[in-house]
Amino acid sequence: MYNDKMIKITPDDTYHYFFGYYDLQPYDESGKYHLAHRVKFADRLPQKDDVCEVGVIEVATRRFIKVGETTAWNFQQGAFLNWFTNGSIVYNAFVEGKLCSVVKRLDGNTEKVLPLPIASLSQDKKWGLSVNFARIYAFRPGYGYAAAEDSYAKENAPWQDGVFLIDMQSGKSKLLISYAELANAFPEAPFTDGKLVINHVTFNPSATKFLMLLRNFPTENVPKRTQVLIIGVDKTVKKMTDYQINSHYSWKNDNEFVIWSLLEEGKGIYFFNAETGERRRLHNEILDKDDIHCLYSPNQTCFIGDSYPYVDGHRHIYLYHFADGSVHDLIKIKHDEPKIGDIRCDLHARFYQNSRTISFDSYCGEYRAIYQLHLGE
């Protein structure tokens, strides 16, 4: 266990600090800076006028450098804060009555404002994907934004809404695939008879396709289920699973990804090939117990996964090595957070580019904070 080696990198003040989702890169290439959100409360959902500061932590000094503010944020994924290019950051915001994304330099100067919020950013920073965060808020407030309204709230599968492709240089965008097209492609009753929501989208490394979780709004008679789809930027659509229980995932390369699922073969970690549709279950006693956030290391020798506290009341970070199939329980933490649900503090462990350092969010004290852990050489 590495609990005694975890280092707090955020300041000791009266703010709550967090980064956000497990599959985003918080470190700059030098490792000097770590992206962060800063807020004054963590015991309720954010409302439409609640401000979140975005900026960077200078890791060596634990100093927070404020770059901007936003009202388009949540506790699970923040404002989709990302590194952009030439020492700048990009994050979602609510400007002049509309959701958008803002690119700023670390000195706070604005480089550009793009007309849509981002839900995924290509590795080369040339392309973005956008979805309806107001629709997500109605589905699950912890992943959407309270600041906006859904123009298609009364439509189960609108033609005008879906996944948008953004040119991150020009700001031009187009509807790549609509809810109606998705519902018509795979009309699996009873799930597509109701309202649909696109919950997560993520580019593959070359941005030629993206992985998507398509979910139904649960009703009294129909539970929430998730269909895993692969969408090409050429609008090709490939189904990976039916409407089943599918959760957190990570791309290994342009065609392979890992995901935690409950499928016909059982629950646990599955490896998929997006090209062939083949899948293989890992079968691991530890990792099968609980849903985890799966993330490949940059050198792809291992993956990490942080768990929920359902099994033993603690949150864990597990490390799985491909070479020998071993699982290491790196961190075991019992949070002091006031509530759970959509304001819970998941660890959301993520790698630094060297594959030997991870950071994670935690609520093991009076305030939310960001911690760092070195795994060794």
C-alpha cells in the first residue's frame, strides 16, 4: 500500500481543489504544472450562477495560479479543463447566454472563444467533439451543466442534436451524427422508445473515430442501460454492445480499448477491438468486484483503475501489469466527504506522461484536494 507516499500538491487554504475526469491529462509536458479547478463549496450540486476558478497548480510550490472563471462545470468532470497549445488551456464556459469553450494563456489573456463546449479533444488539439450538456444535466446533474437549457428537452431523439465536430482552429462546427440517426440505426426496444442521452464521447489517438456511450433516460418500467458505439468522423457507425451495463473506458490505440462492463460473460474488465468487434474478458477476482475507471499507462505496460467505496467502504487505486497479470492495491482511502451521489469525490486517477507518476482527487480531510503518487522507476 502506498498511502504513506501520497503527496498533497494543492494549497492548505479554505478552497476545495479538484481536477476532474480520469481520462484527461492534467500535467504539462514538463511536469511543472497540474491543471486544477477551485471552488468554495463541495456539499451540494453547483447552480447556474456558481463560479468555479480554473487554473494550474505549480507542483513544486503547491501554488494555485488562477487563469479564468466559469459557470459551466460540475464535480465529476469539472469544465473539461485541458491543455491546448503553446502554454494555453481550454475549458468550457457560459458566455453571453451560451455554452462555449474558451482558450486562454496562463497569464489570463484570452486567445479565442469557440462557439461550442468540448466533450473530447483530439491529441493534436485540432479537433473537438461537443454534446448537449444541458441534456446530460437533466439525465445526471453530476455530468452536465446547470447554466444552460436543453432546446430539445421534449424530444426523445432529435434530428438537430447529437455529436458535433469542431475545428479547434477556425471554430467551425457541424453535426456529425444525430440522436435520430442513432435511434434509427439500432432501434432496440424498450430503450430507444424513450429519451436518449449521449453521456460520454472520446476520440481515439488519431481522431479518426470516437467511442460513445449512448444511454436511455430511466423510467419506472425501464432501467438505465448503455450501448457502446464507435462512430467514425466519416459517419460510419459500429455497435460494440447492445443496451447493457457498460461504464468507464480507455483507448489503448486507434482500434483497441478497455472498458468495465456487465455483459453475457459476466462483470469485469473487457478488452475490445473496434475494428473487428471482438471482445475478451480479463477475469480478475479483484477487478471484477466493482466498477472502476480504467486508464492505460502512456507506455501501455499497465492500466490503473480507481474504485467506488461499495465493496469495503474504501476507495482503491489498482494497478494491473500486463506482463505478469499481477494486481497491486496502490491506495486505500476512506473519504470524509459530507455526501455521495453526484457530488461525490471519485479518485479519478490519471497518469503523468512518464507512466511512473499518477495524480488523483481525494476528500480525506476537511477539503477536496489533489494528490500525487510516484510509482518508482
